[in-house]
Amino acid sequence: MSGRAAWETARWTVVILFAVAACWHVDRPGYLYDEVLFVNAALGGVDESFVHARVLGVPVMLMSYLGALKAWLHAPVFAVFGVSAETIRVPSVLLAAASLYLFARIGDRLFGQMLGFWFLLVLATDPRLFLAARVDYGPVVLMMLLKAAALLLFLGWLAEPSTGKLAALLAVLALGVFDKLNFIWFVVALGAAAIVVHSRQVTRNLRQSGASGMLLLVVAGGIAAWVGATCVLPLLGSDLAYLPKQPPVLSLQRLFALLEIVRSTLLAARGWYLLFPGPPPVGTAFTLDLALAQSTWVVGLGALALAAMTAWAARRGQARTIAFLFVLLLVLFVQVLLTRQATMPHHAFVLHPFHLLLVFAIAAPLVQALLVRRRALAHALVGVAAGLLVVAHVRADAAYLERIEDPAGYLAESSPAIRDLSDRIRSLRTDAVFSVDWGLHTQLFSLAAAEDRARFTDLWATFENPAASTVAGKQSLRERFAGRRIVVVQHTSRQTVMRGARNAFLDFRAEMLPGAAPPERVADAAGRRLYEIHLVPAEPASRSGS
């Protein structure tokens, strides 16, 4: 076996091991609300929940900024195998594994085979990606894959230009924006880095492509201008009701808030806290990274070391890759900073894994110089530095896999007890199921039998609206209950997300649904009561509490 073939085998081995490990107990945790919001569209749109727009009856947009690409990819899987934890999560794991392979190819191209393989090991064991691949909160998995594909195509086009590569690059970028509008951050950052660092090569390549290449760019530019004017600008100027008031984007408060989001996403356990109560085990990569990031001495010495290595590479004319990745990261960060709706960990995930690529790019010139003169020393230094990080990552991954074994060890919103709730609802055989708190409908809809899904309706926003508490609002809602046997499901008082919706429903129940059975509560494996079921018998529409 040749050396290149051996490296390729090693890459595939790592990618396959990642996929296998990420699929361990794939049914846990319980579904997250955002994780499965695409399921309705993937089934063709049983109702209009999370179907923002259709073309010829086919869902094309789930929300104003979220396309149906993930739904389209899952549609044939659901059609053949049905909806289950395996069909929801395994495709996401495979997409994450594919992005790993593409980033490994990028590492190979930028740093050489040895450093490229170590970069793959660091990324494949990274607990941030390991958790994201499993539950795809955000979502971020398709974004990772399309970022990797776009960067690899750009590097390929830069080295050996062709109209086909340019068309493929533009197509991947367009898919990324369609998947989720904030992918435009990456499009702008890639363009800025290309112009700032590789302007001569880009200009030369475009001249070589001739009229066909220029036509592609003009068409892509026109489409980008239309998307910016009709989609991006209106969203940038809008307020999201569920977000707290944000500081001005050009303020120190906003800068510090975003820095904390970035730090806690890329260096700490935001994914862990999304699923589990309490901190991760001491000594895992999560806590180790956090401790190091909070140490002024460690951060300062690390920054000085990276600066010295960058200066060393620049003096030898080897800093172009470093500059490219630095500009890419900087422009990404500035765009996120200027987008006031960007307040969540999955927004900061757009920076992943370019911060790791930048560190490897800074180390690469020194390692390559050592490989020529002190090969054994170069391998030893890289093995120790990257190996320690890989070991820390694996410890965090192992802690995560151990924690998911415990059905009592979850937060309420990620508890596997949602399946017990689903089974209980199914056993009641009602005409309809109304969810009156955020964080229930998409999970119950996804867990329901195919013939039952049309019975599920998400009413939390209706009850959260002050109009639901008026006489007219109550009477209108009463008509929805008339003549049908209905289950209303919500979180218990302690676990409630939308307190206003809960209070409005309980008031409505007392006044308009006197025949409703006392609430039945469903607990998790730890005995915590998480959900309430209100069984409402079929009653005539004429009853009025006014």
C-alpha cells in the first residue's frame, strides 16, 4: 500500500469510528423542539406548522430564514423507513462524518498529510461537533458540510481553475444560504478573504475562465443582491419577540456578550448544558478548555507563541494561509457582531472549525521546516501537542456517552420521558391533541404514528396571545373543542416554558371546559413530574362560560 493510500485508509477509519460512536444509543436524548421542526415538511406538510412557503404544494421554506433542504434530504428516508430516532439522527451523523472527511482533505491540502491527519483527529473527537452531530441543534450539520465543501472547492479552483469548479462552488454557496440564511455570513467572509489575500490569483483565474466564468459571477451576484434586498435586510431590521432586549450592536456590551457566546460555544460546554443538569465531569475537555480560557497567563502566553510563529512564517513567505483564515474568521465574527438577532450558540458555531484550522496553519510552517531537518522531533512535538488535545476530547466524548445511559440524568426539555408521554397520549385514542406550551408539539408530532399526526396542533402561541383571555377569544377557542374528545398537553408548573400560555389555558379550562378530567401527570425516570395531560370529553359547541 502506497503512503497516500495508507493516509486515505486512516482518514476513512477515523470518520467511520466517529459515525459509529455518535450513533451510540441514538434514541437518547429525547427529541429537542428545534431538532425535529423539519419533520412535518419532510412528510410533505401534514399541516402548516413550520411550513412558511410552498411551491406546487411542496414545502420549500420552514421559516422566513430556514429553507427545506434538510427536510428534502430526509423525505425519501422517512418514506422508506418511517420517522424514528434512527431516521432523524443517523442521517445527521452521516452528514457530520462527511464534513469531517472534507475538512480532512482541506487539512491535507493546506498542511500536508501528517498535520492534516492530526487535524482530522482533533476535529473528529471534538465534543462540540460530537454533540451537535447527534441532535443537530440549530441546525448546524448541513452548515458544516456545505462550509467544508465550499472551502475545498475554492482551494481547488484557486490551484487549478475551471468553469465547472467555479459553478460547483457557487452552487454550494447557494445551497448553504437556502439551507439557512445566516450562511451568508460565510459567503461574505469567504469572498472577503479571497479578495484580500488571493486577489491576484482570483483575478488571473477569472480571466482564464473567460465569458462563461464572468457570466456565472454576474448571475450569482444578481441573485445575491435580490436575496439581500428581499430577505436579509428585512430580517436585520426586525425584532424577534422571543429574544430579550439586546444592546446596540456597536457597543461594548454587545461585543462582550458575543465574546462570551463564542467562548462558551467553542471552548466550553454549551451543548452539555443544553441536555444535562449540572456541570460536566471535572477534567474533561469541556472543563479543561474553560479553565485554560479563563487563565490570563495561559491565554497571554498562547497568544504570544502564536504571534511569534506567525511572524516566523511571514519572514519566510509562508503566511498566506494564515492570513486567509484570519481574515475569514475576522469577517465572520464582525458579521455576527453586527447581527443583533445572533444571540445563540448555534450562531457562534459558524466560526467552527476555522479557529482550529488557524492554529494548525500557524503551526504548519514550523512543523514543515522541522520535518526537513529534525523529522523525529517534528513528529514528537506534534504528537504530544495534538495528542493531549485528542485525549482530552475523547474523555469528554466518553463522559457524554456515559451520561446518556442514565434516563434520569436529563434536563426536562431533553428527557427521554417525552416518549412515555407520547405512548400515554396514543393509548387515550382522542380526536385531537393540543400542545399549549412551547417545546412539545414537534416532538409529539414526530413520535406519533403516521395515521395520528394530523390530529396534533400547536396552540401555545394562541394561548400566549392576550386575545385568548378575552370573552370573544375564549368563545372562539371553545369552538375548536366542540364535539371532539381532546387531549391538551403542557408542562407542569415547575417546568413551564411559556407561563402566560399555561395560565391562559388553565383559566380557559376552568371557565369553558368544566367536564375536563383532573390533570394526569407524567414523570421521568428520576420521578420529576414533567408533563400534564388534560383529557377533555366531547361537548356541544353551545356551552358558553360568558
